[in-house]
Amino acid sequence: MTRFSTLIAVICTTLMSIPAVAARKLEITAVYPTRLVQGAPNVHMAALGTDFTSGLVVYVNGIAEHTVVQGSTMVLFTLPVTPARVQVTVRAADGAISKAFPVQVVAAPGTTNPAPIS
């Protein structure tokens, strides 16, 4: 065996012994409450999902909200006021971002222009 082929064999053996790193699956699977009233103030919410870690931030319609990570599958956050449309995403400290999760928003009772359902 030549030095080159020996080197290649050592590199291949070394690479095969390195454990594979699992791909992140940062995902929102549910948001509670599941239905919001447009204009409602200080709505406390929870997002459930996978691969939540310390430093994760919840975004509602692209705006960061105060976030409390409860574990790898749940975060808590508060909406100061409920907009007409709500799309929730989470962003990890390493930059990974989930797909948007829509939450239904309904018009406040007695309003003449109902909010679009998102």
C-alpha cells in the first residue's frame, strides 16, 4: 500500500467514526388559544413544538415577543394587543427559524368590519 492510499484509508476510517449530527427540526405544532379576538389586550399564549432551546424567541407577524422557554416542547408569550392577522414563528439562538403557524382571529363582538380569518 502506498503512503497516499494509506492516508486515504485513515481519513475514511476517521470520518466514518464521527457520529452524525441530527438535523434540527424546529417546528411549531400547536398554538393556544387556537382562536383570538381582534384587539384583545394582553393575551397569554403558549406554542407547542419540537426542538425548542434556551434563547428561543417567538415572533408574531415578524415582531419579537417576550418569550419564556418552558422546555424543549413549549414556550409562553404574551400578545400586547391582538392584530387582525396572527402568524407565529420561533427563532432559535443559532438562527434556525420555524415555518409560520397561523392562528384564527375573529372580529370583536359588535364590530361592523370583521377581521379576516387567518
